[in-house]
Amino acid sequence: MRPSDPSGGPKSPKSRRTGPYTWQVIAGSATLGLVVAAGAVLAAGPWDRGQRKAERALAVAADRTGGAHHGRPTPDGPRPALSAPTVLHALGTAAQDAPQDPAGLRDTLAPLMGAPALGGKVAASVIDTATGEQLYASGAASPMTPASTIKIATTLAALSALGPDHRIATTAALSPDSHTLTLVGGGDPTLSKAALRSIAADAADALREGDRTSVRLTYDTSRYTGPVLHPISPNENIAPVTALMVDEGRLDGTDRGPAPRTGDPAGDAARAFAAELRKAGVKVTGEPRAARAADKARTVATHRSAPLSALVERTLTNSDNDIAEALARQTAIAKGESADFAGARRAVTKELKKLKVPVAGAHLADGSGLDRADRVTPALLTTLLARAADPDRPGLRPVLTGLPVAGFSGTLGGRYREDSEGTGLIRAKTGTLSGVNSLAGTVVGPQGRLLAFAFLAAGSRSAAEAEPALDALATALARPAR
């Protein structure tokens, strides 16, 4: 009797063939399978952040509401699971077409705007990002001290002027006679000791190729001009603003928040670089000194920062003052202005005008918001957020994705209780100076519309009292009218 297969039918006589023929069939089938698979992979298009673009496009087109699909159903199989509603709507989109009720919004916000904890002056703007319609305004055109919410203007201007893929370069340049190596700062405050080690290794290789085993070391900070100290310096919230520094000049190993800072970030970076050169087998004669790279020096090593998009997100999430000031100066360089506080102010303002936002009354004294001379209007901030949400301006989107999420990340990580209606739904930049508190960001309203808001307060007694009052205003935007 012929053996049967598991289905009960007779097995084909061919199945009894063994030996080389079987392996030839298997090998041929495998090869054909690989060819077909390779063709499918190529057809699927390029990779994008670990996912095929074609696959992602197909997934998005198939189901925009979430849930699960488990393949083609069988008559006696389970039905597909019901889709769950979206928790956080996509940035820059409206889940529904129902308009927001401005009158209802006024009734909701008015009593909250009068909270004593906010101090003697409060201004606000709320707009629909898709239409630009002003839904609520109270002193929306009044210039006020924004504190760190000014970083929204700084980062958006940098993205507009330079693009999200721009990277800041730090280089090592060797003089024509190969006697002097210069570490040239490009303005990357996130430069790390590991990056210095990599630059030193490449520079050492170049020196060995030229039969050099020792060099003089100089460092070049000429990319930035003007005063290096912020008007509030010395201060644990910001290091001297130079084109060359390591880890934002921090001395305690932290990467965010206040920290003790070095008074000579460029010199410290050069000395750390000299140590890495010695570890790489290069003798450094004398102490590093400040000097421009020789005119005909050739670049022998380069390190590039994270993309501007990542720097913007880090700036906004952690309210990073050092990166904010660096981005303001990078914008100044891109716009042909001097890379100092005054040039950065002119460049950022010029770029905002290009984006057709209301800059009347604005004064951008710095890029970080630490300067009390800064002035912006709530309307300026909400218009900037709307520009970042514009589907036709995808390069500006990191301004929204970098905003802290209420109760979860950055400077909003410790605000909003777990049971708060705004937790996880509000994305906003915080701002705090003595007597000044602000909050500006986005939230999906009860009608499914993406709203941009800005609340600026002056004269508050304490941040501990003012912040919950600001949080209540933002939460009210996400709450259905009652």
C-alpha cells in the first residue's frame, strides 16, 4: 500500500525520489524564492526609519482609525476586532469638520483667565490651526514677556531658514606646513567628548600620513561674534555663548536643567581635545591657544551634530537655553547677519516676516527667553504654531513634535495629574521667569479640531500657583462644553 499524506489521499510516487534530484529541486526553488523576494523588496521602495515607505503608505491608506486586521476572515472564523478611537489625533489634522463654538469658548475661559494666581495681567489667543480663525482673544495683540515660549519663534525660524536636515559641523584643520592643528567650532553646543575622540582619531591618522607625530594646537571660535555672556550671566541656566563647547559647558554630567557651568567652554573643549590627541599617539606641544585657522588650512576631520530637527525637539522638550541661542545664531549666519545677539534678533525677525506672521510689537532680544526685554504677542505664538501645523510646510513640524506632552515629557512631565483631562492630550511649551508665566501649544478640541493656544501672564506671586492656573486654561480647551 502506498503511504498516505496527512489529508488522507495517496502520496504521489514522485515523492519517493531522494538523493541529488531532491536537493536540486530544493535549491532551485530556494533560489527562485530569493529572486522573487528581492523583487518584492525592491518594489516596496526605500527604507524610512526602519519601515518601508510603501508598507507605511499601505497601512495608512488601509485604516486611519486604529484597531487590528487579522487577515481574510473565514466563514467560521472570528470577526475582526473593533477599532479603538484615536487617543492623540495626528498633528495638523482635524478629525471632524464641526466648527468650534467661540461663544462657548469665551464662557469657558473667561472665569479661568481671572484666576488671582495668574497675576495682574493675562493675555491669550486661541485659533483653529486649519483655518486660522481666531476662536478666543484677550489682549491677543498685546506684547508681553514670553519667557521660554519665545523658543517657539527661535526654533521655527531656524527650521525655515536652514531646513530640518541641516547639521552643525565641528572640524579640525591642519596648516599648510602641518605644524599647527586647529579645532574649529561651528556652534554645536551638544558636541560631546566622544565626538572629540572621533575627531582626534581622524586628525591623528592624517598627521601620520604626513609623517607628523607632534603639532601645536589652536582653537577657532570666530564663527560667532559679539559678547559671549548672556545679559543674565553668569547663570546656571546658560553657558557663555561660544562657537566651541562640549556638553553645553556643563560641569556635573547632566544634559538638561540648571547646572554649574564653565566660564571658558572653548578653552575647556580645546584642552579636552588635546588629551584625546595624546591618547591617539600625537604629541601636543605647549598649551592650546585661541587663533583662527590658517587661510589655506585643510580640513582633516569633521563631526556633524544631530539634524536640526532633533536639536529643535530637544530645545523645546527640555527648554534648552544653550541650544536655543545656538539656533538663533545659526539662523543669523544663514541670513547673512552677524552671529551675535543683535544679528540673531534681526535674522529671526526677518524669517518670521517671511512666514507672514504678526510681528508687530515683537522684540526678540535673545533666542532662549531668559532676557526680560523679550516681547511677543499671544497672536504671534499661535500663528507660529499654525504655521508648524500647515501640511504644506512639513519641514516645520518638529516645532510641534518637540513640544512637551502634559504629564509625560519634558517640562510638562511633572505637571498634570494622572486623572487630569489634559494629561497626554496637551502639547505645550512652558515659560517661567520671576513673576512671569506662560504656556503655548496645541490641543485637539472636543470638535476634533487642532487648536493652537497661548496664555501669557505677568505679576504672578509664584510659579507654583500660576502653573496650575495655566494648565487649567489649556485643559478647558480639550473639555466638551458643559
